[in-house]
Amino acid sequence: MDNKSGYDRSEACLRQLRQSEIETVKKWVRPNIRVLEIGGGSGYQASLLAAYGCQVFSVDLENRKKQQASYFTVQSYDGRHLPFEAASFDLIFSSNVLEHVRDLPSLLEEMRRVLKADGRMIHILPSASWRFWTSLAHYIYVPLFFFRRRNASEKSAQASLDDLKARYSNFFLIKNTLFPGPHGEYSNALSELYYFSKHRWCRLFKKNHCEIVAFLQNGLFYTGYGLFPGMSLDLRKKLASFLGASCHIFVMDFRSFRET
């Protein structure tokens, strides 16, 4: 399988997973509401929300990873100040974003500012189960990575190796081969077993004046390496029933904070 076809399969799998997330939270999405998506990436989920009849605005960091495909206009912002007036939105949405925010309390305060008094937030976040299985999948992915490089053309393989050496130190490459690195803004992958737990997310949100209206899970099993992109949603749901779902979904508002 060449790199392009492998990339296409991974992208198709990711779109399928992200579409399933939107369908899971559809009951909180109404036509004609104003929605702010934080961490829009390619704009794929923003495009799905817009298809429901929402007026969608999507933002992401200026230095974000460049996407090969674009589905919706995503506005750049500085990661701290949301470029919108107060009480502008009925709904704020994010998917697998908040774990990458270093100063989350400040961003939550910005969300409170731009959210209407009766507005809601939906934040989809990785679970401890995702962290556990992704850490194990690391030891499958690394041999596959080097096997694929070995079976690539000699020129291509050497170029990939030279690029890795140019970007990272030998110590960094060895460490990240032997041990999975952190996914979010945390010290290591092991600590994320706690930081990605439901208990910890609940504590963090409540500490920052968020009221949890509903909690659910995405009901799907997958890892961060996308090792089996052809796996069906039905099989992912069955695996999630005993291996654990990969994401928590928090539906919240700031109503209690405004009333104090």
C-alpha cells in the first residue's frame, strides 16, 4: 500500500469517526442557532453542523498543522482571545481540542464571555481508555513504521530518516521509540491515564464554574495511531462495550456561575 492510499484510508476513517460524534450530539443542535467551533482543523465537523442549518463559525490556531483538505472556512486566532463579541453564540463545540490547551481556565473564561446566557457547550475529550490502548498500540505502530520505511524506495527511506534526524535529537528519537509520548499538554503518557479520566475532567470543569448538563461517551473504540482504518463502526461499538469508549462527551453551561 503506497503512502497516498494509506493516507486516504486514514482520512476516510477519521471523517467517519468525526461524523459519528456529531450524530451522537445532534439532539443538542438546532437549526438557525449560532455555533462556535474551537479547533476546527480542516473544517469537516463545522461543515456537518452547517448542514444541520446552523450558522457556524470555526476557529483554530494560526500555526496549526496544514490540512490537505478543507471543508469549511476556519478563521485563525491566537488561542487566547476569541475574536467575537460577548454573548454571540448559542452553542460552543470542540472535539479532541481542550487537552491541547495549556491555559484552559483562561480559554473557558473566554467561552463564558462569548456564550449567551442560555447557551450550551459540547466538548468531546479523550478518555483514559483511549490513552491506555493508544499506549499499547505504540508498540505495534513503531515496528510497522520502520518496516514500511525499509520497504520504501532506498531514496525515499533515506530522505525520511534524514528528515527525522534533522528535526529531532538522537535522544528524543530513542525515547519516543521506546516510550509513547504525551498526547496533550501533560508531562507524559502515563499521567494522562489520570488527566483523561472522567473524574478529573469533571473536577476541572466544576472548578471553572461549568455546570455539567449531560455526560455520555462516543461509544466507539479506536487508538491514536489509526492502525485499522477499515474497521466498521459496528465493530468499534462492540469493542467499546468491553474495552472502553475512546471519548467522553460533556454537555455544559455556565448558568450556575451567572446566577452567583
